[in-house]
Amino acid sequence: MPDALPDASPDRQSAYRWFVLALATVAQVGGCFLVQGLGGLGPYLQAAFRLDAAEVGLAMSAAQMTPIVGFVVAGLLLDRFSERLIVGAGAIMVATALLAAARAEQYGDVLFWLFVASIGYCTIQPGGGKVVAAWFPAHARGLAMGIRQAGLPLGAALGALILPVAAARHGWRAAFDLGAVAALASGLLFAALYRQPPDPLPERRRAAGLWRERLTELAPRLPRIVLPGVTLVSVQFCVTVYLPLDLRDRFGIPVDTGVKLLFLAQFFGALGRVGLAAWSDRSPRGREFPLAVSTAAILAGLAAYIAAPGLPVWLVAVIAAWLGFFGYGWFGPWIALVTEAAPRGAVGFMLGFALAINQIVVVLTPPAFGALRDATGTYVYGWYVVAGAAAVALAQLSRRSAGGA
């Protein structure tokens, strides 16, 4: 089976790139369906294994730990080998590990298999980003990245909507089995149907190079992307893991309602990734300006959320949707910024390295947030901490966007 599009005419390429985008988005949705949808299963895992808040956070950390290194390795592999091979193999690993986790008897074993699943998941984020960067020109790349990256909150939203229902009716193990099927089907669909462009990115034409050379090229480009990435991703994952539990403990909202509000936040997050990324394509002040606006909106949403207990549920839902739109949507323009900041011939490595830095925060934040709740008896102080981090990022982004950097 050939690995390139047989008809390289401009019209055929233009039509096929949208098919490629759909494939990459579906792969993202299926790959993160359970890995990112664990927040909806938090109450069920807590009840099954008698966990405290910090231990619930460890489930998300286990599922996100390997990408600290794995995103970088995946980026290097994507600069050398076919995206079909890398993403397809990753999907098989995710599915196999989730099936094993569903049969575990101890919580420690569940954490181990989630860790193994995270190895396969490493291929999906940089793989899809590399595909979009290869097929779409710069003037449309933000929109395409936003659509593709919407697959993450969309997959998480579907997980938050479907997985708790499966867990309530058939047990948490059935929910893990369902996540395995979603990962395998979407990943193999991508591997079977994807073709690389007739004129691939420069990195396809040469070896990936030494790590030291890559890091030397990347070092001056990292400051503009690292701070907003690590601060905003901390907000995103605290919402993902702890929203239903916080709504139950601090608001008195039942778990099933809290899970629906998490779905609402993630659904609006998918819309935000598309809308904010499309805006960043047309922003005369660069991609930092939409990021700065998103960060300011997140701070406003966190302030409203911290003060929300006692408000009617419909108003809490509005706040959740607002936090979802901006608290997940920021990633669309940010990932487009990452690809454009990459040195020539190093898009895969740049994506992997930037995502790996974010991943350190993804691993550390949920259990730290939960431990702070266990120590203080409330989630409020954790929300203050992530709001403070977002305020620091806003100061940097405001300076850069004001300077046109």
C-alpha cells in the first residue's frame, strides 16, 4: 500500500487535507477518551478503592507521566518515521494497557497500567500536530490546529458523559474496556487511511540530529511558549480531575450533576479550541494576544467559581462553560504558536519538547491540588494557587502582545 497521496493535483490535495484533519481529530478523540476522561470516573474509583483526594489525582498523574519524556521521543520518531506507524502502534499500546487495567484487583495495578497506557498516548498529541503542520499552510494552520486539538476536550467530554454511565450500570471496569475499544478503533483507522503529503516537511528529508543540537536551536524560542503552557495546563487539569468532586464537597451538587457540568465545560472547551485558534490566524497582534485574552478570561472565571457556592445550578453551569471555553480553548492558539516557533526541520521535536514541559505540570498538579485539599479540608486554596499562576502568565503575554512579539 503506498504511503503518499497518489494524485498530487492541487484540488485533490486541498480536499484531502480536510480528510487528514478529520482522521487526526478522530484519533485524538479516541486516544484521550479515557485517558483525559478520568475525571468523570474519579468518584467511582474513589468508592471502589476507598481513596482520598490526593490518591484520585494519582490516577491522572499515572496516565500522564510517561509523556514527560515520551513526547520528546515521539517527536524525534515522527521526524524520522511515518505518522501512520507511530500513531497506530501507540493506539494498540493504549488499548492493551486499558484492557489490563480493567482486570486489576489493586489500585496500584490500575495506576501501573495507566502508566503503560500513557506510553502509547505519547504518540497521539505530537503525531496529530505534525500531520496538521505538514498538510496546512500557515494562514490556515491555526484553525486546523484548533479543530484537531478540539479532539482532546471533545474526547474528554464524551468520556465524562459516557464513562460514568457505563461505570454506574456495569462497573468501572466496563468503562475501561470501553476506553480501550475507542483508542484502538480510532488509532487503527488513522493508520489505515492516512497518507503523507506529496511535498513533506523538511524534517522528513533529513535525520533528526543530535539532542544537543536540537536543544541549542530551541533554547531561545522556548520562553515565549513555556510559561503560558505550564500555567494554563494546570488550570485545565485541575478542572478535569476535581470539578465533580469539588462540586459535591463544596457546593453540595450531586456527583451525576457534577459530571454533566464537567461534560459541559469540556464541550465548550472543544468549541474554544476551534474559535480561539481561528481568531489567532487573523489577529494582527500575533497569537500571543488571543492567549492573553484567554488567560484574563480564565482569571475572571476562577474568581466567579471560587465565589459560586450558594448560586443556582444554572449559573454554576454558565461559569463551568466559561471556564471550559477559555480554560481548554487556550491550547488551540498555543499549539499553533509552538509549531511556528520551531526551527526549520524540527517541528516534531519542538512539539514533543513543549508538550513534555507541560506534562511535568500535568503529572504534578492533580495530586498536589488534592493533597492541598486533604490538608485544608477545602479546594478553595488550590484554586487560588492556579489563579495566581495564571496571573503571572497573563503579565508575560500582555507584555509580548503589546510589543507585537
